[in-house]
Amino acid sequence: MRKWKRVEGADGPRFRSALAAHEADLLRSLVTSMLGMLDDRESSSPADELEEITGMKTGNSRPPEDETMKRLLPDFYRAQTDHPAGSGTLEISGQPTSPWKLETGSGDIALQVGSSARFTLDAQTGSGSIKTDLPLTMRGSLDKHHVNGTVNGGGPTIKAETGSGDIRIQ
């Protein structure tokens, strides 16, 4: 492949290069493969009643299972430790080894970490309650809508926020 050349256009910069025939064939094959994967995913989406009524296509509502599709659709797939839910319960289980940020607009957050987990908790709810089954060493003032403290000496921070739901730590 030849060097890339930057070309200024009306829509901003563009980059150009010339490919050898075998490089162009490889790139064409990769693009065809990706388009095939996306077409397969679209055709396997479940029936959507709203789409049938309005004619507006909504696409597949399930996160991809295939690792390649997870990389192709990064905004669709999120790890469970980074989950901005609107409403409904957010349920997370495991032991944190890095910071977790859990947010819902109006749903509950249920966190199951086990009695041996070590973490720092920063939990806040607008109008719900915060309950924990684990011994928590508090920091700051006591507030029923905001809890800050450590469990088993502290560790990675778990930041849990909900607008109007409850937060439960087990």
C-alpha cells in the first residue's frame, strides 16, 4: 500500500491511498463479510408489532452474542458494569476488580457481591431507599438517600445512582 494522502474537502479532510490488487480484494472480502453478518442479524430479529403498524424498522432488540458483532456494534453491547438503564431493575452480580458505575433513571439497582467482597460504595437515590446486608463503614453524614463508605476495608469504587428507585446490596 502506498502512503496516505490527506485531501481537504468541503466536508472536512479525507484520506486517500492506492491499494495493490490483492489488498483491494482482501478489503472487499472483509466488507462483504461484515455486510453479510449485519444482514443475517437484521433478518434474525424478532417480530415487532410497532414496526408492522408503522412501517418503521427497529432492528434487533437483543445484544449480539458473537464477539465480532459485539465489536461491530459497540453502542449496542455494554458490559454489565457500565449500564445506563432508563427504567426497570438493574441486577448485577460479581465482585468488583475495577470501578463500576451503575445508573438508572427510575429503576431499582440490585447488587449481589457476596460477603467477602471488598469495595468502596457511593450510592445515591432521589426518592428511594438504600439497603445493605453487608457491614458498611460509613463516611460523611448519614442520609437515607446517599450512602458513602467501605465494605471489608474498601477497594474499587461502586457508584450506584437511581432517580427514584431503591438500591439493595447483598
